Amino acid sequence: MKKSRGRTGRKRRKKHLSFMGGVNCSHKLEYIKLQKWLKERGFGDSNLRPAEFWGTGRGLMATKALQAGDLIISLPEKCLLTTGTVLSSCLGGHIVKWKPPVSPLLALCTFLIAEKHSGEKSPWKPYLDVLPKTYTCLACLEPDVINLLPKPLKKKAQEQKMMIQELFRSSKAFFSSLQPLFAESTGIIFNYSALEWAWCTVNTRTIFMEQPRRECFSLEPDVYALAPYLDLLNHSPNVQVKAAFNEQTRSYEIWTNSQCRKYQEVFICYGPHDNQRLLLEYGFVAMDNPQSSVYVSADTLLKYFSPLDKQRNAKVSILKDHGYLENLTFGWEGPSWRLLTALKVLSLAADEFGCWRRILLGDVTSARNEQQALGTAAKICHFLIEETQHVLLQISQLKRDKENLKTHLALVEMLHSEDLKILQKSAEILCNLNLAT
């Protein structure tokens, strides 16, 4: 997409985009080649065109109005890249012989790296050319950026990075066994950054499609299929679709349950994911995501209750045994029922302690208990607001100092900005509830 010249250019472009919905990109050479390649494999013309959209970037635009029940896309089996594709390639014989068996995920990653290395010789080149060159999955972020994530997500990001590192370490011998297929050293071709790119491609772009069980693969689920063109469809938490492989037409089909105006971006839903999950798995954040919530750690929760309470340890044990020390959240509708229940148990007075079972069942113990739980929820909410504002300040300073991290920092900034909106909404709801009680 061309850069606009100055503020006037930006304004004009925004007006143009909001009027047209997006800028049609189907005239670009890489998309012309992709369309031709898909046509050769039996893909008929669809009502979708590649386009650049303000806010979501690359996506697919509707060339006609879509109604609920319409077929968005039907991609023939020949266009899909599965472990079956890998086995029918020159890698197949090597995979079948290798012991212990490789995972379906590694087979797909190996195929992507090998085909990308083949360049012009690869029959998959038109697809490979439109794949992202880099990804914004958390595994790809710098430690400076990962440190700015909320604690539970930071831990998952580090686990994701370690998992790819372990996959690379454990796959070196298998990669070496492929040397007869290449003139260059496999150590150069199958390097860490190549595997990271391939892993992100599979993790962010595959559709769920169960494959038949094959002895040459490990027992991990073989459920990935890369779907050229279809994978340009972006996610929205506000749409509903029906997606599955049609055995009769031998095509992967997506049907919409939502309407879409002509020239607007066509969205699908990747699942009911909150923003932390979307950023971890796909490398983006959805604005005003109704699924999103802010997590409260057990440590944060317990800071608001006196260690001098003689029944504190017993209360914590009860919450732990019944699973009430995790998945405690603030959402768009205020504190979750789980969070309030945990707060009510921890707020029990000595003479009320025997009523803890009733609280877990949703009963009210006393007006005092209810009020204390709401009051503590408000305190925790305000603490998290201040913490989030502090992180946002750190991010804005880093954006000025570290130009090379700007894109990644903007993503983390968006996550915290959405969290702040949720917390502010929760604080407002709690203020009204406290006034009512």
C-alpha cells in the first residue's frame, strides 16, 4: 500500500477507505499469479478480492453483498497443503524411513522451508510468495517487548519460544538426514529463523481438517491444512460462520451467518478467543473484543486480605480445591461471578465461615459480606488500572527510544489499551453497584 503524503494525504486516504471499504489489490502481480495457480487446481472465481484495509491490513473484499447463508468460499482439495502433500513430495520417502517418527507439524514446517528454498522450482511458489515474510506471534518478539506483557501471557510467550527452540534442537538430526536432496548444507537451509517462520505459518494460518492416521507420523494430532487464498480472511469476534470439508464436492467450504455489504471486508471467526489468546496464537489484537477480559492473579487477590485472619489459610485451601484461584477476571460487564465468589469467601467473618458452601452455590450470606466483596473488587480494579497506565507509559517511552521495536510495541500497547477500557468499564459498574448497596 502506497504511503500517503502528509496529513492531507492521510485524511484523503481514510475517506477513500471508509467509502470504498478497502483498496483492491487483485491487480498486483503476486495475486494475479496466485489466482492463475488456484484456477489450474480447480478453484472457480469467488466473490472475494484481495484488498488492503485500514485497521486490519491485508484481507478479502466482497465484490457483491453477502447475505446470511451464502457460501463465502469453496477451496478444492487440490489447493490444500496437508501432510498428504508432504508425503507425495520428495520428502515423503525420507519421512517414512525416519525413526522415531516426526510429528505432522514438523513435516509441514520442513515442507515449507524446503519449498521456499527451491524458489522458482517450487510448484507452491505462487502461494509462498503471498505468505508473510515475518510474523508477530509472541515467540518472535524481543525479550524487551515480552517483559511488557501481562504476567500470565508473558509466561505463555516464554513457553512458546522454548517450545520452538526445543523443536529445532530435537529436529537437527532429521534435517541432516535430508542432505541428499540438497546441494547446500541442510544446516544453512533448516536454520532456526527458517523453522520459526514455518512454525508461525502453520500456527497462524492453518484450518482444522482431520487427516487419516499414518504410521510414519508421531501420535500428535494431524489436523492442519494450509488453505491458499482462504487464509487471507481476517478474524472478527462479531461474525459467525460455518466451516468444514465437504466430502461430496471435495472442497473446504465456509458459509456465512452474517451480512456483508459490497466492497466491505469479509470476516470469519477463528473462535471465541480473548485478546491474550489472539496475540499468542495469531499475533494480533481485536478492538472491542466482547470475549476479552483482564485476569486477576491469586497473588493480587490475596494482597487485599490480612495475613492475621486466622481462617485465611482455610479459605485459600477451599478456593484452591474448588478451582476458584484461577480464571478470575474483569470483563465488559464488570467482575466475573468467579472473582466475586472468591472475594466473598475471603471476606467471610469468623462467625460466617461455616457458610462457605452456600457462597459457592451462589447464595447471599450477609449484606456486609456482599458489600466488602464489592469494595475489594473496586480496589483491585483501580490497582490494575494504575498498573496498566504505568505499562502504557513505559511502552510510549520505548517507542521513542527503540525504532526497530515499534511494530511489536504497538501490538502490546493495543493489548494494554483494550485492557484499560475493560477495567474502566468495570470500575464504573462497580461504582454503581457500591452506590446501590
